[in-house]
Amino acid sequence: MNYLRTAMLLAGLTALFMGVGYLIGGASGATIALLIATATNLFAYWNSDRMVLSMYGAHEVDQHTAPELASLVAELAARAGLPMPRLFLMDNPQPNAFATGRNPQNAAVAVTTGLVQSLSREELGGVIAHELAHVKNHDTLLMTVTATIAGAISMLAQFGMFFGGHRDNNNGPGIIGSIAMMILAPLGAMLVQMAISRTREYAADNLGARIVGQPMWLASALVKIDNAAHEIPNMEAERNPATAHMFIINPLSGYGLDNLFSTHPSTENRIAELQRLAAELGAGAAAPPTRPGSPPRPGARHDPRHDAWTAARNRAAPRGPWG
């Protein structure tokens, strides 16, 4: 169902792109829009990983410069049936991570210094497994395609505003239609892009939890990262907000609701899904941890033994790649 929904959303984004081109220039405009989409996606296909890694000042590490981290990634990649990705470290205090690359053979996983310093090895394993799940699901290429098409729609809509103002209503969108197109087309593209991103995050959570073997390790990491995202700014992400959807948790701000304008599902919803998966796998489900100061769930009684990270460490179920 996730793949079908993603395909439908991507088809809708492409149709919106060609529709904007048609409004600007009729059938020839739609053809030009398709050619622009093809060109931008080809450029993104070959260069997007280098661009985003350079944008965040990421430097490559390996077994010699970061032996523990590299060994962890290699072990999880083997469990996922993937080739070892290139590994990058970003000098940033906010704990976060993303994956990029056009395919599993050319993938890269980037983590911040804050992530390595603030998480346990189990939690870090959950995050790495999530990013490897994006690679295995080819989400890194999908999100690049959606981002470039959304950007091209915005560009075409602004061009349509200029072009439409010089045409009458019979031949073009007209000034009113141009203004509406300039506002609504990029908004529609943004909503579709965010919906695709949220769908792929749920899928990566599920597969990543299966790769690492313990869903609640990832749940624990998500809470810590989400809390930190509210307190520690990521200045590179603030300067490049279009890349926010790539991270495991939105680096710009948190969202309490899984709403239309969120690039990520709410952390509470993601943890609930991981709990259900933990129960399904027999790994033991824990009550979802909450942010400091957040109200308790209705009817819930707090028991420290049921915190996600405590439950993950204390249960007798198999503990994934670390035994």
C-alpha cells in the first residue's frame, strides 16, 4: 500500500508539473515542462549526493578515522543485504542523520557528531538501520526526484505569472489565473512532496527496525533526536530548508501533529508503529516515551521500567546484531 500511495503521489506531482506547463503554453508548454523535468532529474540523479554532502560540510570517514562507527555501519549493511555505503560525518551538535545516493551501489550515509555523542550504540544502530532502509527502498533517489520536480513547478509558476500577465484570457491563464497558479501550484507541489516524504519515513522505520532486530532501539533514538531538534539549531538546515525532508527527524522544528505541512510523521505516531512492530516480532513493546513536560496519555500510569530505552535493554528477547 505504501508503494502504491507513493506512486500515485509521484504521478500527481508530475501531472501538476505538466499542467502548469499547459496553462502557460498549451500542449507545447506541457512538452517543454516534461523536457525540463527530465533535464533537472538527470542532473539530480548524477550530482545530488555530492551537492547535499558539500552543503552540510560532511567529510568522509572510514575504518581508520572512525573505526567503531564504520564497523557498526558495515555490520548493519551486511544484515540488510547492502554493499557498504560511503560514510560521512557532519560537524554539527544537533543529533541527526540522512542517506543519499542514486542507488545502493552509490549510497552515502551521513551522521552528525551530535548523533554519535548523544546516543547509545543500540540507538545509533537503530538510526543507521533506518537510513540503510531508505537506501534499500531506493528512497534517496525518489526524494531527489520529488524535490527537483517540486522546485521546477515553482519556477514554472513564477514564469507563468510573468508570461500570463501579457496574454489575454482566451490564449493564456490571464492575470488572475496567473496569480492563482503562482500561489497554488507550488503549494500543491509542496503538499505532495511532504506526503511522499511521510510515507517513506514510515516504511524506513519498519524496515530499519527489522534490520537492527529491535524496534524500540529506534523508538528511543527518535525521542532523543526529536527533543534535541527543539533545543539545538542546525544552521546549515536553516539556510537550506528544502533539504529538511532528508533527515530522520525534521532539523528545523518539531511537529506535534501529523499534518499536511509536516515533512515527517509525528514522532509519537512513529513510535506507536514501532511498538506494534515490536509486539509482532515478539521483541517486547514498551509504552512510547514522551517529551519532557508533555502530558501523560489518558489513563496511562507512568512506570520507568516501561520507558522505551529501559525496556529495550532489559528484555530477554534476541538483541539484534550485538547479541
